Amino acid sequence: MTEVRTEIRQGTYADSVVLMQLQSELARLEGVLDAGVVMGTPANLELLKSSDLLSEAAETAGTDDLIIVVLAESEDLAIQALSNVDSFLVRGAATQTDDYRPKSLRTAKEMLPESNWALISTPGKWAGEIAREALDLGLNVFLYSDNVSLDDEVSLKTRSTSSGQLVLGPDCGTTLIGGVGFGFANRVRRGPIGVVAASGTGIQAITSRIHQLGSGISQAIGTGGRDLYARVGARTARQALDLLARDPHTEVVVLASKPPEPAVAARLLSSALRIDKSIVVQFSGFSPPASRVCNLLFARSLSEAADLAVDLADGQTSTTEDLRRPYRGGLLRGLFAGGTLALEAVQGLAPFLYPLFSNLASDLAEPLTGQTALEGHSILDLGGDEYTVGRLHPMMDQQLRIQLIEKASLETDLGVILMDVVLGSGSHPDPAAELAPVIGKARNSSGAEFLVIVIGTDEDPQGLAATCARLEEAGATVLSSVTDAVGLVASMLSTPEELTGDMPGDSEGHPVGLDTLGTPTAINVGLESFYDELVEQEVSAVQVDWRPPAGGDEQIISVLKRMRS
Amino acid sequence: MTEVRTEIRQGTYADSVVLMQLQSELARLEGVLDAGVVMGTPANLELLKSSDLLSEAAETAGTDDLIIVVLAESEDLAIQALSNVDSFLVRGAATQTDDYRPKSLRTAKEMLPESNWALISTPGKWAGEIAREALDLGLNVFLYSDNVSLDDEVSLKTRSTSSGQLVLGPDCGTTLIGGVGFGFANRVRRGPIGVVAASGTGIQAITSRIHQLGSGISQAIGTGGRDLYARVGARTARQALDLLARDPHTEVVVLASKPPEPAVAARLLSSALRIDKSIVVQFSGFSPPASRVCNLLFARSLSEAADLAVDLADGQTSTTEDLRRPYRGGLLRGLFAGGTLALEAVQGLAPFLYPLFSNLASDLAEPLTGQTALEGHSILDLGGDEYTVGRLHPMMDQQLRIQLIEKASLETDLGVILMDVVLGSGSHPDPAAELAPVIGKARNSSGAEFLVIVIGTDEDPQGLAATCARLEEAGATVLSSVTDAVGLVASMLSTPEELTGDMPGDSEGHPVGLDTLGTPTAINVGLESFYDELVEQEVSAVQVDWRPPAGGDEQIISVLKRMRS
């Protein structure tokens, strides 16, 4: 008859590595069939339950309680196994160092005054306070801990951006600073590619592949998974982009994230568009605006992001030939006859112009309040059902569009009018003849730019060359695809300064010094293994012998004391 | 003092081209400042209002009423202008043909017995009934009309798929059959590229660019904008894909759409995956699963879709080297340590496996009902916060994953276990040593496939080559990216037959004959300009002199009669 036996140690803290080792040791004992050593969170209780290790005693445990469970072949063997817990913990301690370890971050900083980084991997409930202390001490923070509140993240990053320090995280798994890996990091050669990512394994996948392809990494800066949430406003990602833009060793940048919120994506991409380096963007689950927009290349996967970055670094591809104009500002008025072209313009421009309004049903755009109302940047599909009941499609009848061009040209803040002209059978017999005078007049009176995407062939009845020539004579810029238009419009109208909303402005922060990217000197608080990795990478480092400030279980504290004696 | 004068003709139908001409004629009269000729829909009323042409009389008009408005310099001039309406309509008629025109589709079919297509562009409220009549007569239908109900679309397409006929539309703007353009179509050379698109201007942009790049089009089949709605189930798109798969003149296929519903996308892409031709997929606003999945290439814009298709047709790129396995069926269990890798797997596989469950918050996956519950295909991020409170990250502690592998191997319908192994500092010192025996055992007992994505470098402490070798010895297939895994898993597990749900099965329909793709012979009902285009393309065609079955205004009907006399 098997027996499940549970021991609960209330209010106990122990290094997770120690817990894992304890669990392995228990499971290896003769007569023990299974063992569990976990904190009493609901998720862990469910995991114990699914392994048939959940006793009534364990069910009462709280999230701060340490649960030790064994499943043994008999009651005696279970009791005997649990009696070994303390001695296992002592034995585990024997492998640890005998060096003196400071109890606080402050003492550690005194021991290693040149230290410029704190690595923090304590349980989340204490990590925010430790990070705050680290900032006080002038350190940059690599915050591995998860389960840190969003409020804490916003407060830490508001402070660090204004003081020009970095807070990477919380929940930042991976970073490479000055060739040194923090947290989970692959051994990669140094090289011309810098990475900014709100994604730990994203950085690992990208940097590993870049290395395996023969290139290398200048810096890889993790931001934490929530940095691109609207409330956080990509504060760390923008600091990191700015750093890599200035870093002379970084030639190409990879910007990766889980799907960002639209306002944040627009903010970040607008900043990226102003950087004079090629940037590969890989946002998972994000509909890319195009394959390329000015200096930005949009990858569809982590591996493609690495491949593109290496091609750029090797000069096998470049972004220099891309259409780009100086910033001029003002509003966009998109007036489309072709629905799919309008949708492609929304998809292409929503990542740069926020908010973008449209009558098209799209996740990417805000709905218009009236069918002809124009608020902020807008893109209208004039072929939508609401415009075509009882009237001809705008590809045949241009009257409505002409009316809207005239109306838009009276707006004081008009920046760009973007439209399509679709040639071919069935369409208007000579659209340019009707549009050119209207464009010429509206352009003169408003000073706005006119971009016209002409879709057609040299065999179409209207004449492709003649149509383009006539529109160009009227002062319009003629393009052959929506993608070409996206680059022009984004460069002319998209600016991070116009997208502030609730987000912090780029200008409010203090730039982070480039010396932050040198070889780090670090203080580690939390997982011993991260300290060991620093030492193995020949980094000057100090491990803080951190304990939760209060409430530790007396019994386990005495065990831990013995471990250190 | 200017004067707005309105005339309402109740329950009146007229060809939209005639209305547009009337409007231009009125606007050109001396003393007339502006004119409007529209049906009285709410949208049109709003447009009149924004042009200051909306009188009280017009406000009372219904959607079937024709509104004729003039803004003139004086009351007299306004009255005089309106008095010209009838004579303008007569003059417009003079340009029309004197040929005998049948009044019904049935008579037209008797006049042109070899006809195999009906082009329908009447107002939407009558178009469904006409399409039904066309199907009765054995015709395929190009249904340009919009404002046709979704119910009508489903009923028409249910019928046409079972009889092996095509219904392109409603709201189908563009199609090229046997080199002949229907509706809005560009003049393009014939060639090896076939197009299927739920998007009219999408077809125009793609086919025009392909022509301009020097290649050509075999067929371009429009499906109507709602064909990829769940209720319609991509019936027409699947018929069209099947046709192009069998068409010997089509070497490469482009499949384009506005964003499809997930279940429909999965259904369509699963069908596409079984076709032995390269297919370029361009779904606007859709997060692409990868750059390439087996024979499918995912474009990020219409222009890129055209570019890729031409490259494939010219042999400058190919899809042959892609990872692909025979279909084997069963469920997917994704057990990931890396969150971004898990997310990339969701993004990559959701378009092929529907529904896909995950603990990751993603638009692409259904939430799991319990943290460890496994329903249908599933992908778990074991590094999620809910698994890591008070325990080590799964990149260090593999116990939970081992437990879940053992559990999954007991399931009878297990098909593939997909997982990652992330090497590097901070991670488990030898993950393969722990996983290989578990994989070997689970593989033997379950017969399932094990795919392991290994992320790391040759300099990582665990040894990349040794890790891969050990996993391969245990029978796992080792891959270096999520993208590689997506192709293998999709080909092994994705099948349209498993995704039926509320959608019609592929097998329920009758295949459309390849002769449908020959030079068409057509009957046109609605816009005269479409008939003119057919004639200009030297197609045998008949124009039906269609009138609404009842309720036409007596006055305008007499005018229209005079027009035809």
C-alpha cells in the first residue's frame, strides 16, 4: 500500500535551485515513487493533484508555504524520506561557496564600487523593492523575476527613463551586454547586429541563429514581456533603440516582440523610422505593414529575422533604395476606389499613424463616426456598400471622390492625400483627365502632397503611361503599389512626438550613456546559477545573500543558517 | 439667390450609367451650379446633405426612389433644368444599340444556347433571384451586384457546389476566364499564374503587376468579398483552388483575400497544402504563419504576392526543398519551455489546425479550460507565470514537461509531440540526457512523432551537436526553428476533412468541369458597359433588357420605353 506524506513549512523562502535539488534527492531514495517540492500556489496545487500528490494537508497551504510531498511504497518509507529533508539541504549547501557574502545590495555595492548592473531573480513580491534600491545605488537593473506588478514596472521605468538608467524586465529572461550573458543566454560571437526584444527566448533564437550563420551580436537588450503594453509605453525598448542607434558597433538592429498594442507599435516604429540604420522588425502575431518600409524590414518569424539581419550585415541586401521623404506633418486623407487597396493602406499605415480612422471594418483602424467625417488620419473605401447603393462604383463615377478632394483641400492641417486610380475594362474611360485638374487646383490651394497609386497595364484602354504622365503634370507623385506609398506617407507624417497620448514623450527621458554597453560589473540577487554564469564569463560579480525581509519560517531559517555555516 | 429644386420619381429603376450621364448633363446646363441624381438611400441622402443639395422633399425619399436635384442660380433656371430630364434621357438612349434584346435570361439562353456564363450587375435586391435562374439554365454566374444578402449567398453557393457550377460573388468586381475579363479587369497577357481572390482590386493589382513584370495569367477567379466568411465556408475559393490545381495551364497559384475567419483560413490552407503546385498566399491583415510552409509562400502585400508568383513561375525560387511529410493524423501536443517559441508555434500552426488551444493569450488560439487540460490540438507555454510561481523556469527544471510527455503518451489519439530545447548559460546543464529516455519510451509506447526544436550554438556549454545527436538517437526529429516544425506538423496533421464543423465538406460537392475555364460565351444582365467590354473582347454575348419585375415608376418607365423605341 503506497503512502503520500506531506510536510508544510510555513512562510518559508528558499532558492528555487535548492528546492529542485531537494526534490530530485527525495525522488531518488529507495521506496520513494515520486516527490514534489513546491510553493503552495493554486497552479502548483493543481500540478500536485494531477500527479496524485495532493494531500488534504497540502490543500490548506498558502502561496508563501513550502510544500514537501513524497509518495512512497509504505508509510514507514515516506516518514523516513521526509526525515532526510534537513540533511539533504545541508548537503546541498556543501557545494556552495565559503566566500563572504553581503546581506544587502548596499553592502555589495560598497564591496564592488565599480559595479553598474544588478541582476535580480528573487520571488516577484520582493523584486520591485530591490530594483528600486538598485536604481538608488546608480545601478542598471536586469530584472529576471516575474510576478512583479504592472504598477511596479511603470513606476520603476518612469524613474529609470528620467535618470538615464536601464530597467530590463520584469520577466526579462535574456540579455547580452558587452558580450556578457545575463540570465538565459547563448554563447555567441560578437558582431555588428544589435537586438532589442520584449521576449527572452526570442533573443535566444535570434542570437543563436545569427551566430550559427557566421555573424555576431553587438548587444542584445531584453525589455521584459510587458514593455510594449500601453501603460508601460515601450519605455525600455525606446531607450534600447536609442542606445543601439548611437552605438558605433551596431550596424543593423533587430526589434522583436510579442504582439504590441497598436498605439505602442506606432510609437516604437515611428521612432525606428528616424534611425539611420536598417532595422529588422519581428512582432509575433502582428500583421506586417509590408515586406519593407523605408529602413524597416518586416520578418514573419524569428528565424527569418535572423536571416534578414545577417543578409543586411553582410551587405547582401540593403534598405537604401527605399522611398523616404523628410517629415512634413499634417493629416492623411486616403480616398480609395479599390477596397483591397484601401485595406492594404490601412494595414500598411496603421503601424505608423495612430489613431487611423477608416470606414473599413478592420482591427487596425478606428471606425469613423460619420460616413464622410474626417477625424485625424483617415482612409476611406469609397467602394464600400454604404456608398454604392443606387450609384456607380467609384472606379466608374469619380464625382464623390472629386467632392471629397475639394473638401479636404480646405482643411488647414491637410498633409497628404493618398488615392488610387484603377485602370482596365469596366473602369472610367479616362480617370486622369477628370482628376488631374482637381488635383492641380487642390494642391496649389492646400500645399498638400498628392500620392496616386495607379494600377493597370500598358495594354489597358486608358493608357498606363498617359495616365501617369497626366497625373504627374498635375503635381501628383505616381506610384505602382500601396507598399511604395506606405514608405512615403510614413516618413512624411509619422512622428513619435504626435503619438504621445498617455505615453511618455521621447524627450522627457535622459539618454542612457553608451558606457552602459561596456563589459558589465554586476551584483546578483537571487538565483545562484546566474552568479555562477557571471563568474564563468569572467565578470567581476558579487552574490548577495538575500533573504526575505521578514516572515521566514524559523525551522527552515535554522536549516539555511547551518547550510551557510 | 440660388435655388435648390428636387424631383422625386417613386419606385424607379434606371441603369446607373444612365443616372451618371443625366447628372453630368444637368450640371453642364447654364445657370446650374450643381446637380445630384441618386437613389434615396441614407448614405446618398447624407452625401446630398454634405453638398448642400438636400431639400425637405428629398429627405422623405425611400431607397427605391430616384432623387433628381439641381442647385441653380435662380428658381427659373432650376425649374428649366429639371424640365430637361426626360429629353436628356431620350438623348442618352440614342447612343444605345437598336439590336433586338431579350427581356429574360431564358430567352437570352435560347438565343445563345452555347452560353455558359451569366454576368449579373442589377441592384442587389433582385440579383439573387436572377442568379438562381442562371443556375437553373446551367450557367456559371459572375455576380457583380453588392447588397445581396448573406442568406442568398449561402443558398446560391450550396446549390452551385453540389451541381459543379461556379457562383463568383456577390460583390465580385473582377474575374478573368479563358483570357476574358468580366467586370473591372485589366488587359493582361496569358501565362502560367492562376489567381483566386476574395477581392476585386486585389486581382487587379496582382494581375497587372504580373503582366508588367513580363509574366501572365492563366485564370483569375474572383469569389466575392464574403466567400471566406464562416457561413459561406470559402465554397467558391475551394472550387476555384481545385480547378486551378487540375488546370494544366496553371503552374503557380496566388490565393488572396481580405482577412479570413480563422476556421475558414484553416480549411482553405489545409486544402492548399494538399495541392501539388506552389501557392502564394496573401491575406491582408493576417499574421503570416511563416515566410514559407511546405508549398505555401506567405506574402505581406499584393505587390509582393505578384513578385513571388513571377519568381516561382520563372524558376527563380521554388518550394520543393521544403519540409513536408505524408498526412498521419492525430492530435498535436506542444510542450514549450520558451514563451516566444510557443507563441510562434501558435502563430504558425493556428492557420492549419483549428481549433488550436493554448494557455498563451493569443487571438489565434482558444483558451485552455484548465492549466494542464488538453483538448484537441494544444500548445502549452510551460514558462507562463501560472507555472513558475515558486518553482524554477522549465528551461532549468524539466520535471513538469517530463510529466506531461508521459501523460500525453497515454492518449490514444496522440499524433505529434512538439517541443523546444533551449541551450545556453542559465539553462539546464544537460537537457537531452533527461529528455532522451523519456522521449524514447513515450515514442515506443504511443507511436507518436517527436519533433524537437533545439535553440543554441556550438559554443553553448551543453554542446549543440551532442544534444541534437542524443535526441535523434531517441527517435526525435531535431529542427533548428519553429518555422521548420510548422511545415512538418501542418503536413502531418492538417486536413480539410477534420475541420468541417458547420462548413460543407470538400467531398460533398461536384467538381467543376475544366471546360468552364475555356473562352466564355456570356449573357449580361445589368450594366451595359460590361456587355460592351465583352463585345470588345470578341466574346459572343447577349444583353438582357432587364427591368425590375414590378413596382417601377410609371413616369420613368414611359421615358425608358421612349428611350428604347
